Amino acid sequence: MQIKCNVLDRQFQMHQNEYEEAALRVLRSGWYVLGSEVGKFEEEFAAYTGRKYCVGLNSGLDALIMSVRALGIGEGDEVIVQANTYIATVLGITENKAVPVFIEPDGYYNMDAEQIEQAITSKTKAIMVTHLYGQASNMNQIAEIARKHHLELIEDCAQSHGACFGGRITGSFGISGCFSFYPTKNLGAFGDAGAVVTDDRDFAERIRMMRNYGSRIRYYNEIEGLNSRLDEMQAALLRVKLKYIDALNAQRRELAAVYDGGIQNKKIILPMVRDGADSIWHQYVIRCKERDNLQRFLAENDIQTQIHYPIPPHLAECYQRLGHKEGEFPLTEQYAREVLSIPIYTGMTDEEQQYVITKLNEF
Ligand SMILES: *Cc1c(COP(=O)(O)O)cnc(C)c1O
């Protein structure tokens, strides 16, 4: 049996007729960028995240870059960010010439809230928190620190559509919730797409101008903008998937529970979920001291796995200029050596999952 990390057409097939209808509606409409589908998706996604405003964008990375910029954070400013995150989170900071200040993770692979305060300086402007692998970060504590020190709070929700902390949905804690709808995300489009959600009217308005060349009225450019428009096709298709996101997430929760109960191998550390948090299981990430051997063994048995992420941003080639050294963030570096994401996706069959479990236990 061959098991892939992700089989994207399974979720398409679940609601194929609706997707095809939506796509045809857009093709026949004669309007393809920033139109009524985008407007309706923005309303619906704002409602889903419990926020007043949503601005549809081109990607999750743009949501991060534009959020930092719209808050006026730039050269010389510091932004606190977890060391174990996807490079995009950090690019959101450095694309604005601000400086990322890295924090080690906790046992849930999220930012260790205990270490934030000692990293705050007179230059700190914001905390950028990633709800990694689908699990909400410790938002009570992080939001409280942000409030106490008058720091902006930006959430990278690219992996956490619908995940909650203390019953409150991620993306609703900070001034800005940044989402990616890249096809492999839990709420995935059929191409690139992203969004920012917020309750702040001015902030939403700045993002809205910025995504379309800095103009509210065409050719009247108030600020130096970008082109980060969401297209009608992706918005229409996302509107279909948004109706089912809770069911899709529930299915991943069931798959995660089966892994939790089924994987019994002393060499493998299973993921944990913090009290008060929940996870939408964007990834199911195990850890193993012999990770590379395990990955090879699984590959020999036709099971595809991924490493999220093999090189932490502070050691990435592109950030040599920041001058970080190996050993500076030992926990992050250990995770990078040991983590392995095993297949978990919508439509994964019981038979497929049992095969993965059998091989993991055999190792
Ligand atoms: C996917 C992802 C992004 C970037 O989203 P894109 O839409 O690919 O630009 C940012 N942060 C995290 C944590 C991600 O997983």
C-alpha cells in the first residue's frame, strides 16, 4: 500500500458538485478579481472567526508582511517570534526591515510564554505567535503579556483555522489574525490565497488599501501599496469549503485520536495537547531520536512523511546576516532533528491509517 502525506483530491471529491458549480459561476460572471465572491467570503470568514473585518489577500505570507507594515513596524523595531516556526512567519518581520527576536518553544511546539518577558526591550513593538501544527498557543498568558507591555499581538493562523484556546478561536486574540489558504492548509483553496481578520476598522482599511496599490479609489494612490488581491475563483471555492471546515477538522481530530491510541513504540514520542487548547491537527507530528532512520524505514514501506521543519529560521542560509549560531536555541534545534509529520488528511481511510500505525509499531 502506498500512503502519501496528503491526497488533496479526496476533499474535492467530497463536495465536487458544489466546487464545480462555484467555479462555473465565476467563469461565467465576467468578473475575476475582487468582486462579489471576495466580498461574501470576507463577510463569512469574519463571522467564522468572530471578527468585524476580513480582508482577502494573495497569500499567508502577504497577510504577515502587510500586518507588520500596517502597524508601522519597521527598521530598528523588534518583534518577538518563536524560533520553531515556518520561515514565512519570520519573513513577515524581516521584509519590513524589523528584527526577529527568537523564543524557544514549549512542550507543545508553540512559543514558550514563560520566556517572552525577558526578551522584551525598549525596541520591542510586537509579539508574533504561530499556532503551530494546528494547536492553539497559550493565549491567556501571551495576550496578557502583550497587554501589560503595550505590544501589538499578531497571530500566524496559517495552520490553525478553527482551533481554539479557552473556547476562543485563534485569530481573535490579537489586532491581526493572519491566514493562509494554501491548498494543503485545513481551509485550503485551489491555488494561493490568504486573509487578515481584525476588529480594528483603521487597520482593516490600511490592509485593504495596501492590497490594491495603496488606493481606495482606482488610480488615487494614498499609500505605497502592493498587489495582493484575492481572486474570485479562490474566494468562491473557499466559500464552499468554509461551510464544511468544522466537519473537516472533526475528521482530523478522529484520525489524531486513532494515532494517539494506536501508536505504541517506546522510540516514538506522541504529540500532546495543552489543557485549555485544542488542535485541528494540521499536522500530526511525532518525535524520534532516530528520526532519519524512521523516515527511511517508512519510505521503504511506501509511507511518505515530511519534516516541519528541518532547518529552523535562525540557522537558515538567508538569515546568516542575523549572526545566530548553532546551539543558541537548543530545544528548537533538537525538535528540528527529531520531528516527523506522518500522514493525516481529509478522506484518509481506516485501512491506510492502520497500515501507517502497524509500520510505526514495527520500527
Ligand atoms: C503556510 C504558512 C505560511 C505562509 O502561507 P502562504 O500562503 O504559503 O504564503 C505562514 N506561516 C505558517 C506557519 C505557514 O504554515
